[in-house]
Amino acid sequence: MAFDEAQLAAVAASLSVMAYLPYGWAVLRGRARPQRSSWLIWSVLSAVAFFAVLGSGGTRGLLFTGSQMAGTAAIFLLSLWRGAGSVFNRSEGAILSLSALGLLLWWATDDAAYAMALSIAIGATGGSLTVLQAYRRPGSEALLPWAVQTLAAGFGVASALGGSMLELAYPAYLLALYAAIFGAGLAGRSIYGLPPGGAA
């Protein structure tokens, strides 16, 4: 049975919510310690990505990107209480300033691709902190939510196929990022002797 764009987007958004809920619960229970700086950056950049697609008139993947925007904001707020690392320092300021530059270029050129490209580049930089944490301190990240997020991003990519590159870019980036975090967590658990679902 073939799925259409709307059905794929609904599956992607539903899986995304299903991933954020247990991850939030894991944070509340102290079984996951999200990197505050990563989630701050992702919160801002997911909002930029959502409004870039919306502003360009795109519709494919908006539901998935919107669920990511809401989820990252919620986890960032939880990280202020039960997370790891700094919230905001000079490097985060520089990263968010680049995001502002993307918005300025978007305004000046009426081309949302600038904002999206900078968002993805910056998001990948911030995401590397969580990839490293998942590998070096595997007990700090619950793996099941990242596996579900990887699947959600895959459906997000499928829902955006046939649309513009702008609509496809963000879910494709998230698919690569979430798969990297999940893979790093598995590798860290293997090396440090934790079970696949274990936490420190």
C-alpha cells in the first residue's frame, strides 16, 4: 500500500512526538542528560527551518518540521533543570549570531535558502556535541528515542520527496544527525560495556 505526502508527514510527526515524550520522561527521571547548548541551538534553528519552508510557500514536511520545533523547545526547557553543560556562552552567541545572519540574508534577498543552509550547518556543529556525548558517556543518552527519531526523519524525508530542495534539506539533515547520535550511542555502549538500553 502506497502512502501519499500527507500520510507520510503525519507518520513522521507522530513518530517524532512519540520519541520526544519518552526522552522528556528520561530527562525527568535523570536517565538522560541533554546537552543544554545543543538543544538551545536546535530550538532556534528548527524554528528558522520551519518558518523558512513556510515562508517559501512549501507544504511538504511542514508537519514534521513543526513537531521538531515544538519538541526541541520542550527538551531545551527541561535541560535547564536536568541537563548537562552550559546554557549560553561566547561560542553559542557566535553560533546564534550566524543564524541571525541567515535571517538577515533571507530578508535582504527574499531567498529562504540562506537561512536554511546556515541553520543546517550550525545545527550540525551543535549536534556534534551530542554525538560525542553519546559516544563518550553512553549512559547519558537514552537510545530508543533516538532510534524513533531516526525513523521519524526517514518518513520526513519521504514526505518531502517531490518537493523543493528547501523542503527536503531539513529532514535529510535530521536523518543523518539522528542516525549519527544513535550509532554513537550504540558504539559507546559496546566499548564501555553498557547494555543497549542501559543508563549510567
